[in-house]
Amino acid sequence: MNSPKRLARLAGALYLAVGVLGGFAEGFVEPAMYVRGDAAATAHNLVTNTALVRLGVVADLADQVVFVILALVLAALLRHVHRGAARAMAVLVVLAAAVASLNVAFEYAGLQVATGAVDLSSLGTGGSHALALLLLDTQHYGLLAAQVFFGAWLVPLGYLALKSGWFPKALGVLLVVAGGCYLADVMTAFLLPEVARTIHPFLVIPCVTIAEVWMVFYLLIVGVRTNRSVEPVERVMATA
């Protein structure tokens, strides 16, 4: 049982790193730079926080790399439960990381436009500010699109956690519910944006925060339950 525990604690450390890096890049830097509908304010934020934006870009890219590694570790840990679900989880994470990584390019391009690194003098100040806002708009809505995969991967993860017997059943169920909350939040954001801004704090933040924070600290502190007989991960990997 030592090998699954080590994998679980490694997954917990990676999951925590994903939360820290993503929280900084997507939870702090991006909202601090982007002002919906205000091109001048968005451009001003980019110009006066150039170093912060660059750091956010690097943190975001690092976050996606760690996220993919996390999915591979969790797949190795839980694929004895259901290989198809473990593979689906890993594929969804790769898609989420790919979309999120692409969105970083729009943020960086917005920085280039706002700081004058790209010659857009023919557009004038207003035009270049509008283009910078458009690029950050694209990043913002691109992150919402990526949230489809950020939510969807929690469903097979919750299923695997629930069926493995290694985690509390309530945690497995809550992870599946959190995935549904993510998806509902995305659909509402595109279909009913005014409603989405009202319900977002109540729909996603409590559910997702509780589920994912619980999973992170359970992996770090407990690892996996050892009072239930399961086939060692290394044996499953050797016979794959």
C-alpha cells in the first residue's frame, strides 16, 4: 500500500501547485488587468503592470504543465478502478491545458499592443486600446470555454474516487457535482450573462472550492485509505 500512498501524496502536492499557479495567473492577474467594456482602463492596467502580466503568463503556462502531470499521476493511481474513466480524465485535462495555454497567447499579445511593442500607430491611441481589450476579451471568453474541460475532468475523477473505496464517498459525489457546477456556470455565462454574474459566486465558488480543496488536502494528509484490499498500482502498471 506504500506505492499508492506515495502517488496520492505526489498528486496532492501537484494539485496544490495547480491551485496556487492557477489562482495567481487566472484568479488574480487576469481579472486585475481586464476591465469589461473599458478599453482605456484595460490598456492602462497592462502598461502599468507589465512585469506582473509577464509573470502571470509564465505562471499560467507552468500551471498547465503541472496540471497534465497531475492527471497522469491520478490516472496511474486510479486506473485499476476503470481504465476507460482514467483515460477520459487524462484526455479532458490535456484538452483543458491546451485551450488554456492558447489563451495565454492572447494575453501576451494584448500586452504587446498596449505597450507599443507592435506598431499600431495607424490605428491611433483609441484603436490600439480597443485591440488590446479585444485580445483580453478573447482570453476571458477562451478561459470560459476551457472551463468546460476543467469541469468535465472532475466527473471521471469523482467516479474513480467514489468507486475506488480509497476516498470518502461524499468526496467522490461532490467532485462529480462540482464538475456539473462548472459546466452550468459556462452555459449560463454564454446564454444569460447578466444572470451568470449574479449566480456565479453561489453556483461555482462554494461547490468547486469545497470539492477541490477537500481533495487536495485529503491526498496530502491521508493519501488513500489503506484499510481496504486493492491491487497495488505497480502491479496494474506492470501488467498493462
